[in-house]
Amino acid sequence: MADEIRALSLELANDPDSLVFLRLGELLRVAGQANAAARVGLAGLHRHPHLADAHDLYARILADAGDTEQAGDEWSTALSLAPRHGGAHKGLGFLAYQQGDLDAALEHLELALASDPTDPSIVQALRTVRNAFAARIAAVPDSPEARRGRQAFGGLEGADDGLLLVDHRGLVLAGRVVAKGAEVGEAVAAYLAGASQEAGRYEPRALDIDILLYGEEVISASDDLHIPHLLMHERGFVLRPLADLAPDLEHPVLYQTVRELLEGLEDDHQVVPADLSSAWW
């Protein structure tokens, strides 16, 4: 990182209008060089006041320094310039969560996910907020949400273990789903909410679920259902997390383990574990 910082600093000195300040400022921020990051970010912002990424960078620097009010202003400015800017929505979602405004947090994070559905930090942030929502509802048994949940499947056969009512935020309002003796309703709800957001990026449809594997089954039931997933072996954001969970799992068509598929992968996109100990950016 130090070598890249030096190289980018030299490049920026030779061309002050260069957009390398975005990468340089982020590297300095991550390296803990807050003052240097602020100087680079602010100088870049003055030269590029209509660049949403510049406002996003400076907002992250401000938020790290504890100036959340001005950071919020910068993220709002970024959205006025680029309404679908994922970084700005993620930042404003974090601020809303800090302030206890869970509705606003979910709205911003869902828009951030639509902008970049492969960002693990957004997925984890959504899970955090949805869990907070669920805890809030559980703490107030007579809330409207809780009453709707109790009444939703009343009298229906199988309501106790085979039906699930989920709202657009990924909260379980009623029912439960059990798989192999374990309650998986919350996980299913969170996945469905995220999947429906991603589906909206491609075409109008209510829900989009990607099934990677189903045991050793090979299924081609229609044009829309293929198991194993036809592209899973080409996608780093699928194979890398899967390799952490089940590296020796064998693809039933290619007869290679997940580890072997990952070793032969030509996808150069970086996939890193999320660290949300303090912030979501």
C-alpha cells in the first residue's frame, strides 16, 4: 500500500486535475492517515465539485473523523449528482441506522444493493438492520406488525412449519420454515428480500432466486430452472464464499470440487470478507 500511495502522490503532483485523487484519498483513509486523506479529498473536491465520487470520498473521511452531519450533507450532494450512487446510499444508510431510523436505513441500503448486489458489506449491513427491526417488533407484542403476523395464517393447514409471510424489508411477519430440523425462516426472508432487489435491475419480475446446487441433482426443468447454476463456475463472488463453506463440495456436472473450480477461475473481480465493526464503507 505504501508504494501505491507514493506512486499516486507523484502522479497527482504532476497532474493536479487527475482523478487518481479518489484512489489515493481512499488508500490514505484506510491506512489511518486521516489528515493527509482529508487534504487530498478536499483538494479533489474543489477541482471536481460535480463529481459524485469526490463527495462520497470526502463524506467517508468526515464520517471517520466523527463529523457525521457534514458527511451526511456530502452524501446527499452525491445523490443529487448521481441518484443511484451506491456508496452514498450505503453511507446514508449507516447514518440513519446510527440515528435509529431503521426505515430510512433499509431504504438506502436496498438502493445500495441494487447498485452493487455483489458487495458483501451491503448484504451484512442489511442483515444487521433487519435483525434490529425484528428485535423491535418482538419487543412490542401488540404492535401492528406483530398482530398482522399472528392473524396472517390463522386456521391454515401447515401454517406452523411450511408458510412464511415476509415484508419488503425481509422481516418475517408470520409463519416459519424448517429444513432438516432447523428453523431457517429468517435466513430465507433475508435472502428473498435481497434477491427481489437484485431482480429489479434486469427485468420486471417479483422475485429472482439463484439456486447453485441441490445435493448431487442435475435438473433442467425449464428455460428458467437449471441446477447446478449454469454460470456458478465462472463467478468469483459465488465460488470464493462457497469455498470458505464447502471447499470439497463437488460440482455434479463438471466433476470438480469448489476448490478446484476456484483455482481455475479467470474472474479477476476482488471478493473480500466484510468487516463491519464500526462502519459500512
